[in-house]
Amino acid sequence: MTTATKLSARASRALEILENGGKFRYQLENGYHGREQFQMRLRDACGEVVKGIGFKAKCELEDAGLIVYQHPHDARSSVWPQEWIAKGN
């Protein structure tokens, strides 16, 4: 990370999780009322959702050039999920 890049606290926390094997994942999920919606989630290395960090942090890291798109290896449906990981992982 360059000195010119000033990240928010959530983006900094997200970057730390991504560097330790986490990933942002955008996929179709079932809602509480039976509706399906696309959701952006930060998942740690164990696959658990990290609460409170989502789309804005992902956009901030993407604009800073600190994350890259990775095609998910487990995409089995016609609705392809999308994933982003830390650059260099």
C-alpha cells in the first residue's frame, strides 16, 4: 500500500482479512421472506461472513488497486458468483 492511499477503518480491516486468505463474494442469496437477492459479503479464510464490512469497503479497495477479481472455482449454477481477493494472493 502506498503512503498516498488513505483507507477507512473498515477498508483497512477488510484488507487485513483478505491478505489472510479471505475474499469478497457477490452472489445470489435467499432472503428471509423467500426472495432471492444478490449480496456482497466479506468472508474470512474459514468462509465465515464478516459482519459490518461490505460493498463500500470493496469499492474503496478496488479503486485503490489493492484487490483483483478471481473466477470462483466452485461456481456450479447458472448464476455465477463473483469473487475478489487481495492483490498478490
